Amino acid sequence: MSKRNLADLVAIAEKGGGFDLSASDYAATELVTVADSLCSGATLRIRDADALSTAELGSIAQHGPPGAVQFAF
């Protein structure tokens, strides 16, 4: 199965959708963009978070609504 492109994810997030994505499939900058697009109440869960640095994880979390970004290591 192929991954969704960034434009698709942003469009879905702007409509209130949430996601369970792998950090292995997306760059940290792409995940920041998705987090920025989340509506209140939506969740972004990032699996394989060990693939990202602590600074990258913090940046992604900071760009989403409070409590909306979750990480699975």
C-alpha cells in the first residue's frame, strides 16, 4: 500500500480527520505540516517515533493543538 501524499493529508486534516502515520514514511517537516493542519479534537499518532530526534518530536508536537499529537516508540 502506498502512502498518502502531503496535500491529501492536509486536505483531510483541514476537514477534521486524524491519522496514525509512521515516522519512517514521512519527513519531520511533512509531519509538522500535517500537525499544523489538524482541527481541534483531531489526533495525529506517529508510530516509529524513534526515527525522529527529540527536537523534531518537540517541533511536531508544538505545531498541533494541545494534546493532539501522540508518539509511539
